Amino acid sequence: MGSFVIAALAMCLGLAGRGHAAGEGREVGEDGREAREEGREARIKGREASEDLASAQLRRDTQRLLDAIAPGDVAVWDELLDPAVVQVDENDVVRGKAEILAELKPLPPGLSGHLNIDAFRVALKGDVAVVTHEDDEYLDYHGQIMRSRFRMTDTWVETNAGWRLLGSQVLAVLKDPPAVTLDHATLCSYAGRYSMTKEISETIRCQGDVLVVGRQGRPERQYRAEVRDVFFEEGHPRSRRIFVRDAQGRITGFMDRREGRDIAWKRVR
């Protein structure tokens, strides 16, 4: 009997000990998970802080390049361009570093201006950064003010000397031209039916101060006059509709012109 009681007590104490150890194990496990989570959050915050610093530095370097254009400051561009840089400008001219530096000249007399970053976005991956920014240009052209906008997409690489520009593509941000108001008779003289092929045709009618173009199966579109015989659709600055006349001044058709390339339509009615 005594041996049985002692054995039972020993078993109970053993179970209690295992339970206590299990509790300690759960506490250690929870502490470990919390520590791992805190470490992960710290790494994320550290990475975000590093990216913020890189983004700020890239913006400063980009603005330095823009500031150096008007005075033709070659030294700034020479410092920040990678030796292997490739640039495609807004006129589709491709240049390397030597050609870029050779193009940098101070603005001629009578011209002054500057470029400022208006929108800036960065994507970072290791030691490479892709930056896209929209810039506002102010140019005093012999007393007349011109405002332009450019969209630039740049690739930067981080080196021991800092960030260096490896690639750049420049686009001019297009906008609609100012519209003119034609008299009613002139505007309505463009009304009629036009065809591109036997199967493709459209009708044009005048409404208010616009031309309304209808084509089967498509929504109507409106065109405004830029000058006589030249029309544009709002929100589509890359294209123009240019009406064609014969020797007697009669409208015989139009050209759908997109960046210098024409599609011809003939007037059939």
C-alpha cells in the first residue's frame, strides 16, 4: 500500500512538472514569435528608411541635372552620368555620354529659363533605380513666355561614388492646341459623307462650333478647328484632321494625320 501511494505521488509530480515545462515552452515559443515579428518589422522600417533616403538623393541629383541645362554646366552632367549612359531625347535622337556633354551649351542671348520637377516617382531594386518624373519648363523667349512639360524616365545605378545615370528617355508632354471659332457657313461646308474604302465611311455634320463625326458601330466624336481646314479632337494631341481642296477651292476629302503620317479619305457626298 505504501509503495502504491508513493508511486502515485511520483506520477502526479511528474505530470505537473511536464505541464510546467510545457507552459514554459509555450511562453518561450510565443516570445520567439514576437521577437521574429519585431525583427521583421524593424527590417521593413529600415528598408523603407533606406529607400526614402535613396529617393531623396535621386531627386536632388535629378534637379541638379535640370538646373545645369540652361547655363550649360557640363561639370554637373559629367559627374552624374555613367560612362555607358544612353539617352533618347524628345526628338528621338540617341546619344552617349560624349554627345550629351557636347550638346550642353548655355542658352543664347535673349533666352532664359529653368526646369523644375513637378512629379517624381522611384522604383528601387538592389543597386538599380528607375525614376520617372514630369518637369515644368519656363522659358523667356525674347520677352515671350513659353511653358512646356516633359516626361523623363531614367535608370540610375548605385556605385561607390554615388548614383549615376545609366539611361534616360525624354518625351514632350503634348497638349491640345487653342481652338478657333469658324463662321457657320465655313464650318458647315465640311459637312458630308466621306469614305476610306468601300466598306469604311463616315458622316460629318456641323453642330454649334464643332464638327460631329459619326461612323457605324462607333460613338460620335467631336472635332474643333485649330485653323481653317485643320481640326483636332480634344484629348488626342498627336493627331489632326486636315481637309483637302481642289484648284477651285472645293473640299474633296481629308487626311487623318498622326505624327506626320496620313490616311486619306475622299468626299463622296
